[in-house]
Amino acid sequence: MKDIDFLPDWYTSGKRRAIACRTQYLALAGILAVMVVWNVVVGRSVTNAEARIAEMSLKHSQVDEASKEYEDLRQQIGELQKQASTVETVDSRVNVASVLAELSYLTDESVILKKVNLVAEKFAKVGRANNRGGGRSIVRAVRASGRASGSLPTGDVRFKILIGGIAAEGGDVMSLVSRLEDSEYFFHVELSYCRNSKVRPAGQSGGDKSGSTEVSEFEISCYLANYEEP
């Protein structure tokens, strides 16, 4: 038998075109949907990347500021270390006020001090100073002006103390020497000299010796105990 198709050709071709168009529309819709999803994903990625870049830029600026602050602090620390080194070099490690206070405590009413000299000696030159006084510098601790004469050697030094004055009698001088030896402030105490002398009351003329009083004039040398001998 032979099948007879009663549908006209234009109807069949139109039907096929409609199916092809529908398929193309669906394909285009799918492509459009994929592009929309892709744009959303890419947009989020770009936004996240921009946020990370902004955060990294902020951190980078903070790191730059911290680096600058660190460099400034490092320079300041270097300057402070130089200053500390300089202070350490020139520091004689002696408290003159404490020394004078200890001497005042050890001196009784029968002794009058006329001078207290601090002689600074560098350890490298102790015992090897020439006759011109090399390696030594004298500081007048008791002066009317209140200012020291001379300049102290820098670095590690020891202080020789020269104490001069008058006492009512020689026994008072020996008592002072004994108290100096017992004090923790001084050691190597030696009596340089002790001799009889006469003093006049204040206001008496030089030719009138009737009111002169005989006293013991002395000088004591010792060292300040601010160092240890190995």
C-alpha cells in the first residue's frame, strides 16, 4: 500500500521552521542564562578582589608607617646609646655631697677642717704619675665660690682625698684618723704630717702674740672606697 500525505508542503516546512526557531530560542535563552550567571560570579570575584586589594593597600600603608616608626625609634635608640656611652665615660661615680656629709659626721668639735681636696687619678696612671702631676686633677670640694677648679679625667678613676685642718691637740688628730679608718667611705688612711702651730683670735693684729693659741696643724690623705682592688 502506498501512504498518501494529505498535508501540504508549506505546512510541513513551516512546522519544521517553528521547531527550529523554538530550539534556537531555547539555546539562546540557555546561553543568556549562562552569561548572566557568569557575570554575577565574575562580578563577585572582582568585588572580592577589589576588597582584598584595598585591604592589602591599607596594610601596606600601615606597614610603611610602622617601618618608618621603627627606623625613627632605631635612630633614637642609637642616639640614646651614644649618650649613655658618653655619660658612662665621664661618670666619676662619686657623690661629693655624701663624702662631705661623712666627713662632717666623723669630725668632732675639737677639729676644724680648712680644706678638703679630691684628687682624681686614672687607674692606668696610678703610681706612675710624673713630677708634674700627670694623670691627676684636683677638685676643690670646699671653696667660697662653690665651684670646682680643674677638670676631672674621664672614665674609671679613683679619688685621693686630702684633708687639712687644725685640732686642739695631737690626740684629736689621731682620733680623726682612727674614725676615718673605721668608716666604710675611706681606706688607705695616712697621716701626712701633724705639727704644732699657733693661731690668733679673729681681729687680733699680727704683731700681738699674747693671745695666740697653740694647736696641731695636720694633713690626712686617704682614698675614697668606691672601687675594689683585685
